[in-house]
Amino acid sequence: MIYREAGQFKTTYAADQAIFPIVQDRVFVAVLLAAAFLVPPLAANEYWLQAILIPFLIYSLAALGLNLLTGYAGQLSLGTGGFMAVGAYSAFKLTTAFPWLDIIVVFLLSGLVAAGVGIVFGIPSLRIKGFYLAVAMLSGLVAAGVGIVFGIPSLRIKGFYLAVATLAAQFFLIWLFNKVAWFVNYAPSGTITAPPRTVAGVMVTGPEATAAVRYVTALGLVVLFAWVAKNLVRGRVGRSWMAIRDRDIAAEIIGIRPLRTKLLAFAISSFYCGVAGAEFVFLYLGSAETLAFDISLSFLVLFMVIIGGLGSILGSFLGAGFIVLVPIFLTNAPHLIGIGMPVALQKQIELMVFGALIIFFLIVEPAGLARLWQITKEKLRLWPFPH
């Protein structure tokens, strides 16, 4: 009986269109945010902050960006890892070239660079769909200048030839960042390292930055961008994306411009992924090579979106939590119950159980974990009635 909107009357359009129209939802979210900002920095140890919570927040931001493109706009992309790499390398070049720049501004500028790359490689989406679009988006793994070289021919070729041409861009990026030393400032190791930077006198990046400060920074950014994304999908832009996703011809008939709508989706999605990539290096890894952004990262973020729920802001967080937490639980489960086994066997069992859990959840609810949460809320609103 505690989750009812009976007696909660709306007297203005603003109240009726609020993100959380039910008082219980607003209270729950406020308490959750307060706990997220206060409890982990004060109570969690280094392992929880560094190995679990920080990557969870960064992956959530990347999944949020991909969900805007794939879940809301219906444009399947496999280039998430590439756009994250563009953001990471852009942040590295900006911080080393302009040491006086605020690190938050660097993150935002890195997202803008990734957005530019997303626009370049969003052009093929106007000609192809489905699996071929997914393969074509692998070309989003190239920097903006190289992207123009690959993007222009993509307007001329279609089908299998376009798939092969854009797939080659994935391998080209690895070669480019490995061979062109300018991207790593001619470092002999070939890696990029986050330099120490402060915000309001507090060290945010670098070896001396504490895990608690990096956690609060990542949390603040993901909360801000989640709020922006929620308002985007509730407004005219989000309705245009969903119209293109459901039936692009009908959307064009009613006045929606496919070119502008799709390119906007690619730009905003790439912006989110670019910021996530910059955080991935500066707030989580500290230093990274190009292999940290290979195709496996793109698939990982795609799995988060599918498991969490396509077309759901909450699903991006639930999917990231599932992907981050379940492997850790499976790794520690044998020790918790007192079962000893070889490490190789344990890893194989972990992979099998993890895959089985993914299949199970997709069978139980193909719409993702966000739909299960929605069903739970609907049942609470009707309780104790059986229907």
C-alpha cells in the first residue's frame, strides 16, 4: 500500500510531465542519490571503489550513449569502443597540450571530438540498415581526419563491400595508434597516461588522486548526463528518434528529417561514449594502450544495453551493473562456499555460468532487466489485487 499515487493530484502541466510524477519515486531517487554520494566515499574500501563502483559508472555512461543510438534511434552500432578511444586520446592530447585546461572541460571537449567522428560515420546510416549498419559503424573507430577518408567512399558502396571496407577500419585504428607516435606524444611505451589534474584544489586524476575523489567525479558526471538523456528522450528529439526507429518512411512523411535526426543521434551517442572513454583512462585505468578499446569493449557495452533493456535509461545502469557485478560474484562464489578448484577450471565454469545467466534473463524477459523492474512497480501499484 505504500506505492500508490492515489490522492496525488496534478494541478499544472509541469507537474504532470515531471520525470518522477509519483512522490514515492522522487523520495526513493533522492535517498538513492544521497546515499551514492555520501556512503561509498566514507565507508567503501579501495577495492570496492576502484574495481567495482568506478568501472560501473563509466560503463553506465557508455551504455547510456549507445542506448540513445540503438535503443531510441534504432541505429545499431558496434563502434562504441572506438568512440571511447577517440575520447580517451583526445583527452590525453588536450591535457598535455593545454595543461591549464580544467579536467572537466577536457572531458567535455573530448566528447565533442567523438561527436564529430560520430557525425562523419553516421552518414552511412542513411543508406544501409540492420547488420550492415552495425558493421559499418566499426569505421567509427577511426579519428576524424581519417574518418573522412573512409566515410566518403561509404556513400558510394553498399552491402557486403561496405561491410568489408568498414571492418578494415577496426584494424586500421589499432595500426594507426600503434605506429603514429604523435597520438601518444612520442612515448616509447606506446601508452597514454593520465597526468595529475585538480578541480577546486582537489586532485582528480593522476597517481595521487584518491579513489573516493575519482568515484565522486564519475558519479557526478553520469548523474548529470543521465538527467540530460532522460529529458532528451522525453521531448521532441526523443520522439523523432523513436519515430525513425519504428518506421523511418512514416516518420519522414509526417515531417521528421531522417538526415538531421540520425546524425544528431550519432553525435550525441558519440559524445557520451567519448566522455566515457576519457573517464575510462583518466579515472579508472590511469594508463592504457589501444588494445583497451578493441572490439571486445564494443560488444561488452552492447551486451549491457541488451541485458538492461533497449530504449531505457534505467536499463543502461542495470545492464552495466549486471556485467560488472556478476563476474566478480562468480569468481568469489567457490571460495565463499568452501569449494577449491584450479584457477583455469574456475574461469571456464565462470564463463559458462555467466553466459547461461545472460540467456536465462533474455528468455525470461527479452525487453531486459528494466522491464522486470517496471513489472515489479506495476504489481506494487495494484497490490493486493491479483491482476
